[in-house]
Amino acid sequence: MELFKIIENVATELLKLAVTKLPDSIEKALLKALEEVQSDVAKTQLQTIVENFTAAKTSLLPMCQDTGVVSFFVKVGEQFPIIAELTEILRNATIKATQSVPLRPNAVDLFKGNTGNNVADYIPWIYWEIVPNNNVLELIAFPKGGGSTNISKLGLLKPGEGLKGIKKFIVDSVVDAGAKGCPPYFLGIGIGGGEDIAMNLAKKSLLRPVGEHSKIPKIAELEKELLEALNELRIGVMGLGEGPTVLSVHIEVAGRHPASLPIGIVFSCWADRHAGARIDSEGNITYLSF
């Protein structure tokens, strides 16, 4: 089979996997929360969530009617034989998945309305990373729902606000989000860079398996501190005031301008949906675990 077709088929399958089966670490975090929670109210809500994702996995149907706006994280070796064609391949795969999974059509043109196939200008969005001296394609499908997107935040703090200001902005953002994005949340945070870099890093951090902290010791400690503090807000499962509010906090950092302190926060609802695979130049496929 041509490599072009192999990639298209894998991308289509990744979109199907993303909307029908949670990553292992996400599933385990939700099951652990159900096991540990004491409140009957929270237990009932978490049990419903577990029944939801279990039914989706069994029936191979989407776990939520909002199957999101499609994006792909593409990490490709400079020696991989197909690079220029990848955008076209991923658009074709998105159209194919819309029909076969099925995905709800969520791409809306500003003037023409819903395109009907999840493809529009710059959609699916592609996050590119080119790797030198490498001939492997790593592809991650990340369909992001509208509810959790609508509560995501970008802050441009004064540099003098420092770490205290960063913590306050994060806590205030979760308070403002409340129940609007279907908690318990998985929280991705990007600090530094510019306004676009901070948001991109925040979204990328959601791909890290739950429980895997930053390799930077001070950032890992900040992740743990924030997770504890955010759960003290008592927003709770589905905003009912009981059970966990946040199940993970992941932070990525970048250098910044001395006059700027950007911070991006990307919320995921309980269904932090993504799936990935590696394809080598011979067309061999390895699926990734998260």
C-alpha cells in the first residue's frame, strides 16, 4: 500500500480512537477518583462518566456528541519521504472520519456556515515539529470540544507579578470556569514565550500522561501545589461541590520577553481525548500509549 494511503488510514483510525477510547492514564485517573471519592453525589456522577466511556469503547461510538474541532500534532523527521503532502492527507482523513466514525460536523466558515465535513481554512489545525536526521512520522490526533475551549484563558501579566501572579491567575481562571466545562478537569498550562506560544504549550502539555510531572523540579512542584490548591476550591464533579475539581495539572515553560509574562490555560473536560501513532518510512505502524 502506498505510504500516502497508509498515513490517511492511520489518521482516520486515530480520530476514531480519540473519540471512542480514552487514553489509559485518563481512564485510570477517573477510575481512581471513583474508587476514592466518599460523597454519594460525586460517586454517582463519576459512575455515570465511567459507564459513558466504557459504553463508547465497547460500541466504538463517540463518548460525547461534541466530537470537537480536529487538530493534529505532527512530529516528522526531515528524511521522511512524505512531508509536503501531509496537510492534504490529514484533511482527507478528517473528511473520511467525519463520515465513517461518525464525527459531528464542527467546522464553521465565518461567512458560509458549517462546512459539513470538519474541514475549513486552517482546520484541521496542524502543530508542526521537524526532527533532523530522522525518517519517522509521529502523529497525534486531538479533537477538542467547544465547552472546554470556551473556558480556556490567555493572560498577559506584568512581569513583576511573578510566580504569585501566575498562581493567582490560574486559580481565578478555574473559579471563573466553574462547572461550565464538565469537570473534573485536566489542566494544561503554558508559561512564557508569546501569546501564541503560551497557548500552544498549554495544549501540548495535555498530551502528557496523567501522573507524569515536568522534568524541571521546580515546575513539577508547582504542578503538585496547584493540583492540591485547585481541589480545595470545591467546585467538584460536574460543579456539584463534591469530589475532585481537577485530576491533573501539566505545565510547560518557554523563555519570554523581559516586558511580558504570558500565561495560557487550556482546559480539558473529563474526556481529554487524543490518540497517536508512529509510522516509519517503510510504512510500519506503532500505536502510542498516553
